[in-house]
Amino acid sequence: MVITKDIKYIGVNDRKIDLFEGQYHVPNGMAYNSYAILDDKIAIMDTVDAGFTHEWLDNIRDVLGGRSPDYLIVQHMEPDHSANIVNFLKAYPEAQVVSSVKAFVMMKNFFGTDFADRQIVVGEGDTLTLGRHTLTFVTAPMVHWPEVIVT
């Protein structure tokens, strides 16, 4: 799905789930949102639930036109947002991970590594320039979980 000429939706839909977070009825299923920002540098925004690894990686490949992403922006570590960090980094070994310091601590707990050789730590007001697009990071601790950032 095209959001703008430079921003593409690469998320997936889970039509089989009936309860969000085990308690909220979702009769139409869930969307696991992820986006690609295509510029001089390419940023992938979040991953998706583990049950949709191949579909999500295919969606990325389809929008990249033979290019490789430069960054994976991790805004939240709950598994429906972050389950495919390792799979993404295996598929794109040159990509760097951009996230909050708290998220990198959680990655170490979740995956056994914090990707120290590939991490870019961002905090309140930090920016990342992709070319025409400049991403600005805002911390939002405890909006949902303690490590949340918005971009």
C-alpha cells in the first residue's frame, strides 16, 4: 500500500486472531503496522508478529526495488512490533538498528544480544536524516511500555 510516493505500508493483517492482547475482541482481526521510508537511505519502521515473518520480509523485498534498507527503527519491544528483529538483521546484515537505550536492554533480554555493533541509540529530540526526510524521535515511556519512542 502506498502512503506517499516515498512511504510504503509493508505491514501484515492477521485475520485469524480474535482477541487483541488476550482480552479485546477484534472481529476484523489485527493489522501489524510496518512502513518503509524510501529515500537516499531507507528506514524500515518496526517489525511484525512472529507468525508473519515471511509475508513481512516479502513485503519489504517487494517495495525496495533491489535496494537494501539502511535502518530498522524499533519503536516498541512488544512482540507484535519486534518479533522479527533478528530475522530482519539476518536478511539485511548491513542494516543498523535505531532505538532507545531501554529497548536495547530489552533486546538483550529477549534475543540474547543488544546488537552492539549495529545499534544507534536515540533519545528525546534526536534526529536521523535519510535524505529528503528527517526523522525526529520522541520518548514516550509508559505510554504502553517503558521503552517506547515515537518517530
